[in-house]
Amino acid sequence: MKARILVNPNAGKQTILREMEGVHRAFSATGSQPVMELTVNAVHAREALDRSIKSGPDVLVCCGGDGTLSATVNELLLRGTRLPLGYIPAGTTNDFANFLGLPKDPSDAAELIANGHPSPIDAGRFGDRYFIYVASFGAFTQSSYTATQSLKNSLGHLAYVIEGIKELPALKSYSVRVETAEGGIYEGEYIFGAVSNSTSLGGVIKLDAGKVDPADGKFELSLVKKPKNLHELNRILLALGGGKGDEELITFVHTAGASFSCAEPMPWSLDGEYASGGTDVRVEVVENALDLFR
């Protein structure tokens, strides 16, 4: 197996470089001679990806957080390149990796890739960008891209909780009309909305594991109504944190896509990175978009 490994040294608690010897050993044990490159910023990452694709590898491996995986997936799909993808999670929350049940130890994750077989998995499309597991707006969305790297490094997923708590006093709702690909229509004042393909969002919001499939051609649409009082807000927080529904306050449906219309522009987050959505946004599921070792 000819493997190219893109490593984000800034991901998570910035300890991944210490694990590279074990990762290299896992691939070498199968007769592979992996080539590793550090991706210190977005431009460098795109250049490294270009070099990797041109080298004709059997597998491309990204090592970093969910954001690193998301950026890699976006670039591959924009290029129309169907290249087996491996993921060695080394981020702060590793939501998507945990959902897939990928090994937490980098050497074990590398061994899974070196000895395994990729399987199809879905992705999402947001305008002209692709994402791997969540597009969201509203409460807790800003915390996903405002938590500083140093805070995430020191506190892990608690950093997202802290940033999310900061948002509560200024909780803002949006008047949104949502139409799903299946014809469902939902209108109301919502403090949070997401189209996701994971059981955990930001390490804070939980979804029922029995209702989420990474390769069924459907993502999960979640819409949280504006609470009228502290009691309703508490109900929402308990429901979101415990992976349990509250049909009066939270809408949850499976969908192949959804259109969002709002009177004012809404800031969005794609896999934890800021995205400008405007007043009209279309989110689509790209079924079997890529092949991932899992």
C-alpha cells in the first residue's frame, strides 16, 4: 500500500508528532512506505494535498481533528477525486471519529487503515462547499469557531462548553422557514438548527445513536424552538445533552436535504468552521460521496 499522510501538528493538544513513529511502524508492518507531510495552514494543506494526489497513492490519510478531516474531504470532492481516505483522529472533540468508533490511539487507527478496507460514507454540500458531519446555525454554533486553539488545547471539549455558555445570555432566535427534500415544511423562531451525520456535535449536543447512520443517504435535521422561559430552556438543554427528544420544543427528522429561508443573514458553522450563509441556504446530502476506512 502506497500511503500519503497529511499531519496537522496544531490539532488537539499538539501532541500528535510524538505518535508518528508508531503510525509509521503500523504502515511499515504491512510493507508500506508511508510519506508524511505537515500541514501548518490551509494553503500549505491544499498544496500538500495536490502533491499527494499527483503521486498516485493507494490511500490518503489525514491526521488531525474533525476540521482537518473536513478540509481534506472538501478539497477531494471539489476536485472530483475518488481516493480511499483514512482518518487518524487527533483533535479536541473528535466527534465524527467517536461516532464511527475509530480507535483513539493513533497507532491503532493507523493499523486499522493499513490492514482494513474502505467503505462508502455520505457527505454534505453547503453551496459550493462540502462538509463531513454537520452544518449548523444559532446557539452553540459560534462557539465552534470562536474557541481559541490554546483554550481547546488546554481544556479539550470543555472549551466548547465554556464558549457555548457565554452565548446563552445573548441567545438569539431566527425566524426560519425550512423545507426538506421530502416535502416537509417547518416554520418558526429557532435558536438552533443543524443538518448532521453524527451522534455528537461539539462534544455537547447528543443525538440518539440508533437513529444516525453514516451511509444511508440521509442526514438528521434538528430544529430547536425559541424557549419562552427558563423552564423551557432547561428542558432543551437536558434533551440536547442527553440525546433524548422533546417533541414540543425540538424537531428531529431524517432528510436527504433541506432549504433554509430567513429574513436576515445567518452565520453558519461547517464542521466547526465559519460559513456565511446569507438569507437562503440549501444543504444537500451527497450519498456515498467518499470511501473511508472505518
